[in-house]
Amino acid sequence: MSRFRRCRQPGCHAMVQFPNHYCTQHYEHEAEYLANRQRWARSHDKQYQHKYNHVTRYRNDVKSEQYNFYRTTTWVRLRQQALDRDHYVCQYCGQPNSKTVDHIVPIEYDKQLKDHLDNLATICRKCHRLKTDWERSWYGTGKGNQLKNVPEILEVSKIKKLFPKTE
């Protein structure tokens, strides 16, 4: 079965069969569009991947080791156990169908807790963003920050109370 999409010409609502981007009336723009797309992809691919991998993700040996942990079978098994235990419900706000598992105490702060099921909680995207911001201020984690000597908080309910208010 053929797939269709709208013509990319602004204001034109004609349907176009894949892989084309323009209808027969505006087809003269097709070659220019494809050339621009290829030019953009060539100029951004290596730059973006290099920045993401070498500046953000693998900026030093410690971060590289942390991210490699997420590729192990230990992590896959622990993650699934945490999701099953929490029934895919965010432990911070109660939103169902949450599929992210987060370390309550970040690996960056305490490496010994990285493979403990008690240090994992199911979390939704919104709460994960809030918790990451909180971790940066409380523990001093994140790029460019200095780790602080503060007590670890392992209770989700206590951490939730310390989140910044968003309303």
C-alpha cells in the first residue's frame, strides 16, 4: 500500500506519494530541497555526534564508566525489577505508565549504590527533570559542578518535598 504526505510548499494541501516531498505543481523545488537536506545532514552529523559523545557523555573516564554501566545485563535486569516492583508508576507523583528508572542517590555521588535495587525508583519525565535539577543543587552533580559533602537521601518522599515548586 502506498504512503502519502502533504506537499511541502506552504499553503499547498495536495497529497504526494512517498518518497516525493512536492506535488506535480511544485515539483521544481524537490531537487533544491533534497540538496539542502543532504548539505545540512553532512555538516551537522559529525559535529553533533562528536560534541555529544566527547564533550557531554564521555567527557572523562568516570563519566564513561558510568554510561557504560547502562549497557550491562546487570542494569537491564535491575531496571526491569524496579519497573515490576513499582508497577510502572512514578514514585514521585504517581503518574502511571512511567518507563524511566532513576538512581535515587546518583551514581556520580555514590558509586557503591549503582547496582542496588533499593537505590532505584520508577520516575516520569517531568519528575526526572525536576530531580536532576535538585541533584545538581543538593549533591553538586553535573557538568562543571563540584560534589558537595552532604548526607545521602534515600527516601523518595523526602526528595519530593525538596523539589523546586513548578506551579
